[in-house]
Amino acid sequence: MTRVPRRPSGERARAGGNRECYGGTMAASAVRSGIDVGLRAWELDDAEELAAMYAAAAAELSTDAPWRTPEWFTAGGQRERIRACLDVDSVEGFVITAAGAIVGTLSLDEIRRDILQSADLGYWVAPDARRRGVATGAIGLAVGHAFGCLGLHRIHATVDIDNRASSRALENNGFQRVGILRGFAMVGGRWRDHHLYQLTAEDWLDSRRG
Ligand SMILES: CC(C)(COP(=O)(O)OP(=O)(O)OC[C@H]1O[C@@H](n2cnc3c(N)ncnc32)[C@H](O)[C@@H]1OP(=O)(O)O)[C@@H](O)C(=O)NCCC(=O)NCCS
């Protein structure tokens, strides 16, 4: 994993926790299914490319989250979204790349620095880049960052019970299904049950030892 030094970013660079990581851009890659999957902290300059990628999949993204306004799909909307993340310590946003091109996004949300030391994981891969191991590779890189760099203790993710691809991408990285959240999220006009997955730093370290 390579950490590329980044210009100090005001309050964020001075935030608590692991300063080196909070103040630096994380960039890492791994070869998965023969393609080079990368993860790097997103920047304001990514806004235009992200907007174009999301706009091409607007039908899916609007169904999954109707709160996404037309503005959200524009470069301006994405710039605001990225800026909002860069301004707080509780979120880390990343672009996922495949062979160098942006093909998705991943975020560690609700980062808690109290007795939980935890984060909520979310990700999205563009439809034409799916089923090539991209999500599996990107989640693996994010896990390494969260435990190895940020020093978190637990990562959790919630997955619609019918979302087999997402469940498999988590399971490929050692996440365990620990429960079910009834009526967890309103998707497509219905309250949908979700599986709760988690991975702890201890389990991750054990799996690496082998
Ligand atoms: C879920 C998602 C991120 C998976 O991305 P991906 O890059 O295609 O995932 P991978 O290629 O790493 O595949 C992971 C596993 O899912 C399987 N898979 C992929 N697409 C699948 C599908 N449509 N149906 C069933 N299984 C599928 C793969 O075969 C693989 O399983 P395996 O390891 O047993 O072979 C992507 O489909 C997506 O962005 N979906 C919409 C947003 C979303 O669901 N986000 C997650 C919210 S929790």
C-alpha cells in the first residue's frame, strides 16, 4: 500500500486519531481477477468524472436513493458532496479505479473515534465494470486502510437481503453476517430487510496470519 503525501488540508490535517492518515491521500492498488483495482481518496477535481459516471447510471441510483436530486448528478453537486466530506473527520470518500480509470466510489462513513472505533462501509461500482472483482478488490483495500492506517476496530456494512453481489464482495473479504435488520431502509418504495455484516480488526489480522 502506498500513501501519497498530500497538502495539509486545514482542520482535517489537524484532526485527532491518526494524523498521518487523516492528512494524507491514501492510494493503493491490488490485482484482482487480472485487473488492477485501485483506491484513492477523492478530490474536488474528480467531481466532473464522478458526475458523468453517475449520470450514466441515474436510473439505478435514483431508484436506490430518491433523495438524489438532479443537482446531485452534476459536477457542481459532486463538488459539494466531496467538499462536505473533506470538511469532516467522520467520513472518508474514495474513488475506485480499474486499470487507472474511475469506475466507482467507496466510503467509510460514520467514523467513530470513541469507544466504538468503527465505520460504516458503502460502495458502488459502475454497471459496465461489474463482475470483474472490482468491488471485492476495493473493499479489501479499504479494509487495510481502515485497520492498518486509521486504526479502527470494527467495520460494518448493511446489505439488502437480495443483493447477492454485495454480500459476496463482503464475504470475499472476511466479513461475517451477524444479523438481520428488519425494514432497515426504504428502497424502491418499500421498507427492505438488510443483512448486517461486520469485520473486526482481530478477525482481519487472524485471516492475514492465516
Ligand atoms: C454490489 C456491487 C458493488 C458489486 O460490484 P462488483 O465489482 O460487480 O463485485 P465483484 O466483481 O467483486 O463480485 C463480487 C461477487 O458477487 C458476484 N456477483 C457480481 N454480480 C452479481 C450479480 N448480479 N448477481 C449475483 N452475483 C453477482 C460475483 O460473482 C462475486 O462472487 P464470487 O466471489 O462468489 O465469485 C455492484 O454490483 C454495485 O455497485 N451494485 C449497486 C450498488 C450496491 O449494491 N452497492 C452496495 C450497497 S451495500
